[in-house]
Amino acid sequence: MKNILSTFMACIKFTSFWLGVLLQIPIVILIPKGRLSVAYSRIFYGILMYVSGVRVRVNGKISKARPLLLVSNHISVFEMVVFPVALGSSFFGKEDIEKYPIIGWIGKKFGVVFISRNPRTAVETTKKINDAMIRAGYPMTIFPEGTTNNGCFVLPFKSSMFDVVTKIPNLTIQPVVMTYNLRSGGKISDDRIMADDYSCPANAKIEKYNEDFGKSELVPTKERSVFGHVFHIMKLGGVLVELNLLPPPPLEGMDRKEIATTLHKIISDKFYELKENKNGKNSNNTNQG
């Protein structure tokens, strides 16, 4: 009975989700592309977050420096709405997402810069990123893992995504560590549940990572589509996303590989620290009860 009720409520929320999109389409069409459209994205995405049951908490302060590049781990599709709402940023996204119906068009309108991962177009891609960073008065976000992980660890960062760093004067890079928790603030009980329910990973990428590095990271038992994942989170009652903003580290004089390695260590170390602290706190709470 409980499962039937949660599915019914999710259907209502999912209908409201699309209604929220359709009602705002005329505004998205009319609003000029640029800082105004990026500012409006906070309203657009905020409505969808509210309906989906996704809440966000920011720990730390965003740098006031511009141009500013936010670098984060990547767990789920919800980051595409959480970062604009919480931090007023836009993104660098994969080129193939630009072809998605509605999503690609809305993304471009809200300042998303779609880039190719093909090494043959590296020069053009670097110029595209460079131009976007110089032009934007708002922060841009990049996920250097190149795909979503299982929510239990951080994939290695692709050094090619930091080609632009040495070419933009006065660029500030700020690490962001993201964690997913229950709306109540409690810890998701274990990694298996995290991987299966709250993350939205590309399973093949995790399997390849395990094979290449001799790891045994969890591969989710279900690989849901983007909107299948949204519907599933609605059934679960929502999620709390925490964005932990760390101080910009000194990266002067480093090449792209050193920058990727340094940022990965900072973000990965903090991710595991937060994970262990949350586990310890929950353990203490259990003992006290």
C-alpha cells in the first residue's frame, strides 16, 4: 500500500514537474540570452527542484573573484539545477546533451556551453571555453570526472579539461565537494543504496574504471534514464544535496596534469572526510538512542 501511494504521489509530482516546464517556456523564449537568462534560471530550476523534492544546503562561501571556475565531483543529474539555484552558476556540458529535446535548448538559453571531448577539436574547444569564461560575469562549473559516479567515490579527473586554465588571465578555481543525504539530514544508510537510488551513473564507465585500475567500486543494479531517475527520487520523497565550498588552492606554475591531480586529491579527500564524519555522527546518535 505504501509503495502504491508513493508511486501515485510521484505521478502527481512528475506531472507538476512538466507543467512547471511548459508554463515557463514562453518566458524562456522571450528572455534575452546572457546574464539575465542565467539569473532567471534560478527561478526556473528552483520551481523544478521544489516539485521534485530536492533541497540544497551550501557550506562555505563562494569566491567573489571573476572569472571563476567551480570544479566539483559529479553524482547525479540534479547538479544541473542545484548549482544554478544555489550558486548562480552555469556549466560546461557534454556536446551530445545539446541534442537532447528541450534540455539542450533550455541549457543553451541558460548559459550552458556545450563542448566536445574529441581530441581532434581540442584547439576549438579550448577557445570556446576561454571565450565563455572571459565573457561570463557569473561562475562557470565543470565536472572533470567527465561522467556521473556512483556517489560513493570520485572518479579520476580528466586533465584535458584543464587546458584552458593556463590561457585565462586571473582565473580563479574553487573546489566544490558534493554529498547527497536524506531530506531529514540523516545519512543514506549504505553505499549500495546510495549507488542504486540517489546517484545516476554511467555503469559502463564504472566497470571500465574497475577493470583499468583493479578496483571494485559498486556498479548500480539499475541504470535509469534521466527522467526515470527524477521520477525515482520523487518516489523516495526527495533528497538533500550539500555543496561544500573549499578555498581556492594555489595552482600557479602547474601544468594541466598537475592541476587535475591536485584538485582531485582536494575534492576526493574532503569527500571521504565528510562521508566518515557523517557515519561517525550517525553512529554516535544511534548509541545515544
